[in-house]
Amino acid sequence: VDPSQVFRGAATLGFGAYADVGIDVTDRLKLIPSLRLDMYLIEGKDRGSVDPRLVARYKLDKQWTAKAYVGEFSQPPQPESVDTRFGNPNVGIEHATHFGLGYEWKPSRQWSVDNEIYYARRRDLVVFTDEVQQNDDGTFTYVNFVNSGRRNSMGFEIMIKREITEKAFGWLSYTYSKASQKNRPTNDKFIPTAFDQSHVMNAVASYKPGRGFELGARFQLATGRPDTPIVGGTYDADTGSYTAIRGEVRSQRTPTYRQIDVRVEKVWPYNTWSLGLYLDVINVANLENVEAFEYDYRFKNKAPITSYPILPTLGLRGTW
């Protein structure tokens, strides 16, 4: 049989409209209600969503502002999930509800603090299924995709920022979060999502000592991503190879990610342009960050797959 090329996807036409209005209820309280309308024509079938949202800001004094928000968000299914041959053209829109509560503190013109807690509940997510359905003629068809997925995420965020001035700027951010998922509302239990990282911290600083020099640094720290352990292997005599035996899904994590980058730049200004000579060093401390693990053919021994080692870059740039 001659091979044939098969295309997966769907013809999609979308239309969206968004409107919001700011209402000054009092001198201190401001409400911002908004509405998002979306209509989609996917493989000849229409789908739509109506997403109301509300933001509230209350100015406690000149330095402190309290804030809160709640809103609905929607998105269409991915094209491959509504493919008429390999997907399910009957899957619908995915939905989510977001909540947030926090404050902003600006003790001076140069410094600010932004802090909030949040919760997001995603529902009706399109997930793969091996279920079958009986047709009117007695035959059976694979369903392939259904709107049964759930994703929940909650956390705490804070950012401390120093605004750009003639000499320096910088910011520090930290996030604590938990993200979990399950594909079936009744049988499955919640497990961490593939991108669940409990702790994420970023720090950036830049300083201009003068004479055209600028010094900068960035620090990144993040909890490792969830991973499914391989606990051994079994020999398959039919194929002559080993098959991995996997443990509980996403029950372990890769090691914590850490990286420090630095930059030094010297700029020579001219009448209509400037020339800059810079040195960027990625991972200046040469820290070993494990991205994944590679196993031998028997799944007995493993070796880490690491990201960038120390990587210096020297360059010139001109600005007109």
C-alpha cells in the first residue's frame, strides 16, 4: 500500500469583542467591570463564550492601595482535538474562573511593592480518552477527546521594584504556587501539572557607575519540575529490548534550578549614534542544572541531561 500524507487540524473562524469601563464609585474606590464575547466557527459548528470580569481598587492612603479581581476566561479547543478523523468535532469551549486579592505599596517614587494571592479553577478542558461510543448501526467509534479535564492553581506572588533612574534599577520577585490536574472528574485523583513549580524567584539589578559603563546581573531560582520515576525494566523477548517500569505519575522532581548571569557594557556616545562593547556571561558560576535523566538500555543506571554550562558572549552593538 502506497503511503499517503494525512493532515490533522481544523478550519477555524473566530470573532471577539471586549469592553470595559472605569467607575469612580468614591474618591478612593474604583470599579472596572468588563465583558468579553467570543464566537467561533470550527469545522462548520458554532461555539461561543460570554466572560464577565470585575476589578476593584481601593486607595487606603497615598502609599497603600488594596485590589481584588474575579473573572471568567475561555478559549477554543486546539485544532487537533476537533479533527474529524483523529479528534472529536463535538468538544466544546474550555473555561476558567480566576480570583485574586492583594495590595500595592509605594513608599517613594523609586520603590514599589506589589503583592497578591490568587486562585484559578480551570474546567471543561479537552483531554484524550480511550472511550468508545456505539453508533446507530451497531458499530463503535473512538471518542478520542472529551471536555472532562480539570486544572487548579493557587499561590502567592510578590514583586519589589526599584524604578529606573539615572544610576540604577532592579526588581525582586517571588512566587509560591501549587498547580494540580486530573482528566476525569470522578475516577482520577489530582496530580501535579507538568509545570508545577512550588518556588520561583527572580532578581535583576543594573548599575551605571559612570563613564559609559553599565553593570548588570540576574539570579534565577526555581523548584524542579514534576517527573515520573523509572524504577526498573523488563525484557521483552518479542522485540529483543527492555521496557521501562514507571513509578507513580509525577511523584518526584528534578533538582532545583539555579543560575546567575552577568553583563558588563561600555558605551561610547557620538553625535548621532553610539557604540557599545558588551560581555554577557550566562551561568557565570557554572552551576549544573538538571533538565532530565537519560537511562541505559536496561533502565538500571541513569545520567543527568544538563542545561547550559558557563557561556560568555562578547559583542558590539551600534545605536542610531
